[in-house]
Amino acid sequence: HEDTSLEFIASNLDILATILPERLLKPQVGIVCGSGLSTLAASFRERIEVPYSSLKGFGISTVHGHKSALAFGLVGPGDGVPVVAMLGRFHAYEGHSLSTVVYPVRVMARLGVKDIIITNAAGSLDPALPVGTIVSIRDHLALPNLTGFNPLLGPAKPQYPRFLPLSTAYSHSLRRTVFLAAHELGLPSSTLGEGTYAWVSGPTYESPAEGRFLRAAGASVVGMSTVPEVLAAKEEGIEVCVLSLVTNFVVVPDGYRSVREEVEAELAGRPLPPVPQVEVSHEEVLAIGKEKGEVMRSLVEKMIELLGKS
Ligand code: HPA
């Protein structure tokens, strides 16, 4: 796949040139739509959707709530800013290689994308970031990257730096744009937070001990996507912005109740109150995406407008 991907990208540029009018062919901003957030492209003007299946090198997104197309269009007043959105992304947990996961970002780079806004649904580890909050990501904690699972593993390529620095991975300038856009929209300050994203491979949600571990390590939210795309975008020289929508709170109880004590108390005729059994579900994640998708859409749109002016 890796060896053929440059040829695939070149032929995709040829395919797109036959489908798209000139003004849509050179998008300035790329968007990655997270779970339940495909409506981010709903208000593109002159929107044209190109299914991944009509392009080369794309995987097939198998996750419920994700589409499988690139959406091209214009955002903002006047001529508008040309943009491209991924409706449906690829995850390692679907069995995709990390090079397949990041491939669409490389296509965007070749189309000329300068800034990318990557969205996702995430679980919160921080009580100050309740369900429904949009979190502007400033840093990440990627256990897979620290343990030999990194999309940039492989022979050095002359066009890329070998040892990519990540201290500036989350563009300071774009993080400012997030808050300037929120201000222009008059969003209440509680709508928007800042934090660190922990990337886990999934598909399992975190165990309570894992949730405690990530929180203790400094993560604010946790999810199963985004970081591979961030790394590829950074490698391609694209400015990166990540917005996480908190769809659930990660179950992180302070400790464990002893079942021995529970059984002994029951046998002694003094039963303890039951412990609630809480579980997160994908349906809950999608429902919050649907509920808050409009806020995310207006924020992303306003950001693009501001980027068009700068
Ligand atoms: N954990 C991991 N990924 C997620 C979660 C979560 O709690 N919520 C949405 N994506």
C-alpha cells in the first residue's frame, strides 16, 4: 500500500479534476468529521460528495454513524473558502493499517489543504469538561505511539523530516481562532474547554483502572482516533486544529467496593446499598453528536470564515 500510495494520490487528483469545478479543486481547509458529526458539511455551498469507492487507495469505513465520502464545497460569505471534508474516517480498530488511516490526510495535503480541523467524539476524564463540551485540544498522550504503533514508522523519506517534533503539533494560531470564532458566535464560555487528548486503540472502552491511569497521566479526554491523522498532517506541513466533543464521562470510580464485605454484611442481615453498574455505549456517543453537532458545525464554519480573512 505504502509504495503505491503516491501513484494512487496522483490518479485521485486526475479523477477529482474531471468531477469538480475549478473553484472546488483546491481546498484551503480540510475537515475530518467525527462520530455523529457528518452534518459538519451540510451547509457547504455548491457541495459535491465524492464516494471513497470512486477514488483509489481509500479504505471502507465500517463504523455505524460514519459515511464514506469526501465532500467538497465553499464556506463563508462572498466567494467563500474552498474546503474538503472527510465524511467517515478510518480507525485502527476496524483492522485498517495506520497508513490507510492517514491516507486521506495525505490526499488533502496534495490537494493543497493548508489548515485541517479534525473533530472527534471523546470520553471526558475531567469533571470540568462535562458531556456536551467542545474541547480544543492542545496536546496529546498517545500510548500506542510510545509502544511501537506509530503511523510514521518506516523507512525515511526525503520529503519528510525523519524525527518529527510534536511540541507545536496543535497550532497555537488555530487554537486562538477557535476561541475568536466562539466569541464572534456568542457561545457561552462553558461550551468550550481546552485539554489533552489520550489516544487509545479501542475498540474496547477503558476499564476503570485505565481511566484512572489516563487521568493521572494528565489526559483530559480519551478517544480512538485523531492522533494518527494529526501526525500525518504535521508531517505534511499542514496546520492542525483538533476539536473533541465530549459524549460521555469515562467511568472512573475512586476505588472498588469489597465484594467480601458486601457478602458478609448480607449474611449478617445488614445488606449494604447496591452499587450502580454504569456502562458507556456507542448509541449514547452518537446521540450527543447529533444533539451538539450544530454547535460544532457553527464553530467550524466561523473558524473557516476567519481563516478566509487572514
Ligand atoms: N473512550 C474512548 N473513546 C471514546 C469514548 C470513551 O469513553 N467516548 C467516545 N469515544
